[in-house]
Amino acid sequence: MRLRDLEAQSVLRTGERHGAFVVYRDPSQVDDGFLSALLPDPDRLFEAGQAIQSPWQSAATDKTIVEIRGKSYFLKRYNCLGSRYRLKSIVRTSRALKSWWAGWKFLELGLPTPRPVACLEERRFRLLGRSYILFDYWGDSWSLLDLWSELSDVQRAQLLSVLGKELGKMHRQGVLHGDSNWRNILVSRVGTDVKISLIDLDGSRFLRKLSRERAMRDLAHFLRDLSRSGAPDELRAHFIDCWLKASGF
């Protein structure tokens, strides 16, 4: 999906004050009735959702699947980590808002990521409390880390072709993901085709020009996980070849 309406882009980048929260929303999905499911207390909806547990759970974030108007969404909460966190946030954008802006930029560039629906920052006197980001939910998808062991050699090669193409396209456009580990790559099937989605974009950067060396550093976590999976050198070479062709390096 590409955003071509400048007015729509302006709406997506402009926060609205709703009580203690500054709200960013996709106007095509989120009207005032939808927003009332989130406000004035997003934690009420969060606690009613289906919590997502993982071995990499962090005190900084929590994740859940929620339902609004009969549709499922992925809701991520960034927790307030104390007074120091609040003070630093006076001059810093929240991670939720970074993910919001990055998600829409990815979509504008034709890069695969779930569509952001809404972002909320709790701010009192500019001090940041909790922040949240709501995405379209990708049902029937798995992280690459969880899926890899279930795939045949042929399926692994097919998937690495898709990943090489998409990550190469990302780097060709001057985009750094920031954390390419396999937990941040979702995989699903649409018919006989493999579809991927890149998530956790709060560390992404958008540059006018990207060197091959810097792009390779951005792939470090991906290649580390590929090595840890026990993949043979031939599969690694196959991925690199697909990535080089797509990136133009």
C-alpha cells in the first residue's frame, strides 16, 4: 500500500489531545467510536486481550491480541520505567511513536509490515508515561525463529529467496531496520506464495544513501540467527546472492 494523499499523511503525523493521551490514528479505520474502545484507559482493553508470552519477555514492553468491533488487532504497550525515563522523554519521541512513523514510511516505500492503526502517548506536562501502538493482526503467521525448524530444505531456500529480495529492496531504498533478528520477521502463506512482514521498527532509520558496509551491519542479527539455525553455507550464499541482486550493491 502506498500513501499518495498528502492530506492523509498529515493526519497520520498529527497528534490529537484526548485527556491524558496524545493520539495518532489512521482516519480510514479509527473514528471516535473506535477510539472509545481504547480511551480513557487503554489498559482496560489491554488486560481483556490475549497476552502474548515469549522467552524474551521484557519489563519494557507487553503485547496482547485484542478485539475491537469483531476484528482482531495486535496491541503493544511500552511501559513507564521510572522518573529518569519520564525526564528523558521530554526531548525524546516514544518508541511507540517511532514505530508508528516508521510503519507508515515502510508502507509508503512498499516494504512489508503490518498496517499501524493507532498510537497513543500518555503525556502529562510533556512527561511520558505509558505508550501504545495498535496494528492490524496477522493471523496464521509465525516468527521466522519459530517456523524455521518446521520447514523442508526446499521451503527454506524458497523463504530465503523472498527474504533476500525484501531486505535487499529495503536497503536499496536507504532503510535500516535496526534489529533484523528472526523474532522480528513474521512469515505466512497466501496460497502457494510465502509472505513476510517486518516488525519492531522503532529502531529503523531512513537515509538518503546507504553503503554496502552499513547495510551488511544491519543484516548482522539476521545472519547470526541463520548461522545458529545450522543452515549450510549453500543456503547462506543463496540468501546473500538474492539480497545483493535486490539491493543493487
